Amino acid sequence: MTSPTRTEARDRIVGWTALGGSALAVFAWAACCVLPMALSVAGLSLAGTLFFAEQRGLLTWGATAVLAAGWWTVWRRRRACARDGSCAPPSRLTIGLLAAATGLIGLALAWQPWIEPRALMLLRSLRG
């Protein structure tokens, strides 16, 4: 097994960063109402989620910026490799990480208008 080149390693770092930032953005959107309520139904508490809830817009836009940079890098690299053939195209892992991050950003953006109201109704019905 060969070690990844410097470019491949950088692509993976961007992919993992986008995925982590996107997951954090989804967590921030859930930290406002649904997450604390779900934990209370389960008999648990998670103090400190308010910090993430207050930063949800910033986290979402930051993750979106990293994600856009990741897709731009993949697109640019794919074009360059197709043109001269001297480099390897972006790895499937990098593209998979960016695709997963894109899905999570979509989930974060859909959270407040569509997911949260339905989740809160469900949780309220479980509390009895």
C-alpha cells in the first residue's frame, strides 16, 4: 500500500474538516430545542448546548465555506488531471466525505423550518 501524496492528504483533510464542521452545524441546530428535550425524555441532561445553539448560524456558514472550498478543490484537481494526465484524480474517500458533508449541511439548513417542529411535536407526545 502506498502512502498518500501531499495533495491527496490535503484533500482528505479538507474532506474530514467539511464533514466535522457539517456535523457540528447539525448539532448546533439541534442544541436549541430538540436535543435538550430528547435528552430529558431519556432522563439525561446535556448542559452547555446553549453555547452551540447560539453559534449555529456561524457554524453553518463556516462549514458551508469549507465545503465549498473542498468541492472547488476537487473540481479544479479533476480538471487539471484530465487535461494533462500527470496526476491522480481526487480519491473516492474525499468525494464521499464531501458528499456526506453536503448532506449534513442540507440537514442543518432544513432543521428549523421542517425538522424541528415535527420532532418537537413527537417529543411532546412522548412526555405524556
